[in-house]
Amino acid sequence: MGFFAKLIKLMFAVVLVFSLMTSAWGAVDAKQMDKLNVVALGDSLAAGQTPFKTLDKGYADYIAEKIDQIGYLQSFDKRYAVSGYTTGDVLQDILNDVKKDVEGSPDEWGIREKLRQADIVTLDAGANDVLQVLNFDTGFDPDKIPGIIESITRNLSATVAEIKTLNPEAHVYLMGYYNPLPHLPEDQQEKLLGVLALMNKSIEGIARQSKSSYIPTAEIIAQDVEKYLPNPQDIHLSAEGYQAVADAFWKEMQSLFPVEQSPTWPGGSKLTVSNITKTSVKLIWPEAQDASGVTGYRIYVDGKEYQS
């Protein structure tokens, strides 16, 4: 077989070798593992609002895709995630047992029964509470900040308590917020970051007290603002940004699944080929992920391991 024919096979034959060791916390016996129901609650980030005012996949969609890829997704429902929702809106939906029909899928159960059946619940809420007291000309009214943080804390605590009362076995994941307005003037930026820090500290405390999981996202999004927040006039993430947030959730979630699961590739992963000569080729691929970390890779050509 010629070199270039082998090259084509090489490009499609990257096989992972990964550690079989895994954290004992939350690990599930594969023989007892059932498929999971996932419910996403919250605001436009869970709903999947794009930076350009349309609805598409949010971080929760990408989480569900990851679970589906390893064969453990029973159902995914984000109908209760609504653009503009505050912490109070999320709580009232649960207390009032709302039903939300979506096209092609009438809501026969209502939110409380969906939560009773859920194995995983993701929740992001609080940003719209804060944005309600932001004046883009004057910034924040400092006198209103303590009341807003208190309201967020009270509503989120009550929301998580309701979820846990309905379903004590559910795994609840609370998202911390990134800076949604990195293009604000420096003086307003300082105030916004201060408020976000207070809100995230509150969310993290609620997660700890309720034995839920807290997922920070501020540093992740700050790593590439132009890529993840492409519209300076909008607070919503790009598809790559939502995938990055989903990856942060996934790192926390992986211990729920059997140790036999295979590593997964981040969304949008692809193999890159460069520096092709008559005798060599350079292959580059993104880091794969599993519960304990991938320890190496093997490349096979024509069914035989290729030694570089």
C-alpha cells in the first residue's frame, strides 16, 4: 500500500489508551447504571440564546449530547429554561407546577413531575436579577446591591430545596457566571466584577450547603473573550462558548458514570494533518477527556500499531 493511502487510514485510526483508574466518589456500577433523565432550568444560557438573538443549542444541550454519546441519555428537557428568567421566575415555576408546551411536545406532566423523574438537573439563574439594576449610563446603584444578592440567595436556596424535596436523589449542578459585559468602561467594569463575585460566592455557598455541585465559568470565558462573546452588544455565548461551559460541567459529572466508559472528544474536535512529506506527516488532535484523565494515545495503520 502506498504512503498516501496509508496516510488516509492513519487519519481515521487514532485510538485512545486511557487510565482505568477513577475517583470512587459517585462512581456507578455499570451493571446497575440506567439511562438518565436530564432537566435544564434557568435563563437564556440554558435555553440556548445566541449572540445574535436566535435560539439554538445552549450549554445544557451539549451536556446532553455528551451523555448520549456514551449511551446513557434517556431524555433531555430544557423547556423550563426561558430567556430573561430571574431566580424568582425559576422558583415560581416550580411552586406553581407550570406546564410549558413546545412545538411537537406537549407538557403532559408539568415541571414538578419532570423534576421527580430527573437524574440530573442543571440550573443557571441570577444574571438577570443583577442586570435589572444596571444602568448603562451610571452603572450600579450601590444601595441596591445587597438587596439583589440577598434576593438571589433566597430564591436559589428555595429552588434547590424544592428540587431536593421532590427528588432527593437528583444530582443538581449550579452554574457560576462569567463576565457578560467585558466591553464596559473600566470604571463600570470594576463594579460589575464586584457584583458578579458576590453573586458567584452566594451560588457556590448554596451548592455546598445543599450538597450540589458548583460549576465556575468566569475564568473559562475570560480566556478567549473574542471567541466566546463575539458580539460586544450582547451577553450571550457563541457555540464555542457554550461548548466550553458544557466541558466544565462534564468534568464534574463524569464520576457519575461507569468506569468502563470511553474517553470523549470535546465538541467540534477534529484531526489536523500538516507537514506532509514523502516519509512523514504531522498529526494534531485536541485532548480527549474521561473521568480520570487520558494517559496516552495509539495510532493504528492497517490494523497494526504505528510506531513513530
